[in-house]
Amino acid sequence: MSHRAETYDTQLRAYDEAALAQAAALIRAGEPVAVPTETVYGLAADATNSSAVARIYAAKGRPSFNPLIVHVADLAMARRLVAFSPLAETLADAFWPGALTMVLPRRPDCPVAELASAGLPTLAVRLPSHPAMRALIMASGVPLAAPSANASGSISPTRAGHVMASLGGRIPFILDAGPTSAGLESTIVRPEDERIVILRPGPVTAATLEQASGLPVAEAGKDERISAPGQLESHYAPSKRLALGVTEPTPDQYHIGFGPGGCDYNLSKNSELIEAAANLFAALHEADAAPQPRISVAPIPMEGIGTAINDRLRRAAA
Ligand code: TXA
Ligand code: MG
């Protein structure tokens, strides 16, 4: 049943043309694939396919939907996703390809699934330097959402063997291109008007950011620190009151359903949790824009990725 995490006979293949083609075919089929970047191994999936993104969270067993970094093969691809300020251009020029992630406003026509950025109006983007990751993005033709390729709560993998130990049986494929060089996750920054804010420290230091931009660099406040998964405070939340576990909605509620039965938006008619996760943020945005003054949500089972769905709903209702 799709309620449980999917199980796979995980294949580990050394990086070559054939292995790359196989990985790209899996990405196009909406599957997650482990691939090295210069920082750590990532668990990559088609960022424009919300079910594929849901499979990343399901495989990692993440208890919440933390927004993910979207990886691009070149600057042109990044420009189709987010709006670049002059400062963002300067930083891209100085540090891309490389271990710098920038949080920038999503373009109105951004094709990336809302689940990848957890419903936020911004998107974290990175142009990595690792040839395997760049070749995979190019071969699959889509931007790739990729958190570190480890089960939730364990440390980031710097070799294919770490990925196998952590996610073996939970993902179909690992592209092995040897150990990663940086071994530490990318620096995440938010370029502002007159300064740069570091959201997560990493291989690109405050000093080099300052030097490249001529602007002051600030550390994010504690409430904004995102080094620990799930700690991000700036979450998308609907503006209306939201009731959870509702089986009999009242007429003033926009009802988000799950499984058979009447509702305004069904997360998954067949009660599939991956599909429900993929639809969650679209449903919340629809509900927010609807004429009804309140929102209700059907009970969602607390199994597999259902845990993350319920965590997200609890935050939205708080
Ligand atoms: O080196 C890396 O960055 C690796 C490799 C695979 O690229 N990726 C990685 O991803 O570390 P992940 O998902 O483990 O960490 C992404 C971090 C999370 O802490 C998340 O909260 C933050 O980026 N993030 C993503 N989108 C964001 C956004 N729109 N605003 C603020 N923070 C965001
Ligand atoms: Mg991680």
C-alpha cells in the first residue's frame, strides 16, 4: 500500500555514461536518485513534479516539510525560477558554480512544485560545481530538488556507502562518483538591499562574501537559524482559521478531504499519502483564496509521510 514508504532494491553504480542515463530516466519517471555534489551527496528529484518531491520526504522519513534547495545546471535555468537582484547577480558571478545557496523570490511563473519550498514565496537555489550533479540536471532537463541523502536525523553522507547505509531499500538508485570534496553543506544566504544575511554557515565564509560584495554580512537571528532540520520559523500559514481531523464540515468551512467523500479539494481520492503530500500546499493556497471564512481538513493517517503532513497542518492551525 502506498501508505507505507516504498521499498526498493537499491542499485549502486559507478558514475559513467550508462549510469547517468539510468539516473536521468529515473528522475524523469518521478523517482528520487542519490547523486554527489561538491558538498555532500544529495537525494535528488524533479523539482517541478510535486509527487517526485513528496518521494524525497517519504524516503528520508522527514517528520516535517522543510523547504529544499533546488539545484540548477546554469544561470539561465536559475533565472527561470527566481528573481535576481543586482546583489544576487554579483554573488552568482563570484561563487557559482559552488557551495553557495541563495534564497530568492520565486518568479510568478516559477515551475517548481510548492512542496519543494514548503509553500514559501522564496526558493533556495544553487548552481553546484560537481560534474555528476550538473550532468544529471542537464540529462534530465529539469531543476533538481535535493536535500542531503540521509535518513532524517542522521548525518550528511559524503560517500556513496554512507547513502546506502542510511537509505538502502528506500530509494531506487545511487550514482557513485567517489567521496565529496567539501564534506559540509553549502552556505545559505539571503541577499538583501544593503547587506547579506547568512542563514546557514558553510564552506563560503562571511569574509569572502563581504569581499566579493563590498557589503556587510550578518548572521541570521536565532529564530531564523535553519542549521537544524525543522527549525525554520518562517513557514507559510493560511490566514484563516483551520480545524483538523474534521469529518463533518460546516457550510462556512472550505473542506480539504482525504479519501472518498465530498469536499472542496481532495488531497487524494485513493487515500494515497504521497499524493496527499504533493497536493498539500496547493490545497492550502486554494482554501485561503476561497470565499468560505474557515478551513477544515479531514483526518490524515499518522503513518509514513502522513506524519509530515500532520506536522505541517498542526503548524498551519496553530
Ligand atoms: O550542500 C547542500 O546544501 C546540500 C547539497 C545536497 O546541495 N543540500 C542541503 O539541503 O543541505 P538540505 O535540504 O539538507 O538543507 C536545506 C536548507 C534547510 O535547512 C532549509 O530550511 C533551507 O535550506 N531552505 C530551503 N529553502 C528555503 C527558503 N525558501 N527560505 C529559507 N530557508 C530555506
Ligand atoms: Mg540535511
